[in-house]
Amino acid sequence: MKKLPRPCGHYLLVKLKKVETTQKVGSIIVEWESDKNKALQRGEQEATVIALGRHAYKDIHDGTPECKPGDLVFIRRYNGIFKNEEGSEDTYQFINDDDVIAVIEEA
């Protein structure tokens, strides 16, 4: 496996979470609307933070990062996704530090 690129400046590297839809053939059960699907329609995406650039969050508040590697976050969705390995299921994206909308806390 290739080493993942390191984000620079105010950028974060995130791994996008897959959204799965369920359908059963035969008795027609289709999941039309869920909270995740509504979020995707608004242009949001769940992702896991992989790495932060060294200047991420330095220009806001006291410079303390709003999230850290391993955190599950909601981000604004943009183009510019990439796969680290050919045939890999994992999809990554570089985002600006202010594209993190929220950190998802476990209940």
C-alpha cells in the first residue's frame, strides 16, 4: 500500500465514509429517506480525519485544533477525491480546515 500524502498548510486529509442503501427484492422494502441521505442532499458528508496540516486551525481561536486524527466529522462535500491504491475501496479527500462542519461524538 502506498503511503498517504501528507496535508500541508491549513488542509486536512479525510477518509470518506461509504453511504449504503438497502433494498430487498421480492417484498419491496426501499429506504427512501434517512438522516444520512438528507445530509448528503444538503451537501454534507461523513468522514474520518486521517491527518492535519501543520497550520490547520492556527488562524482561529487559540489555535487548538477543532478535531484530531481518528475523529468522525461532517464535512462540506466537494470534488477532488482520490483513491490511494488502484482497486481500493477507500476514498480520501483534502479539505480546508474550515470545511469541517461538526465533530460527531459517540453517544
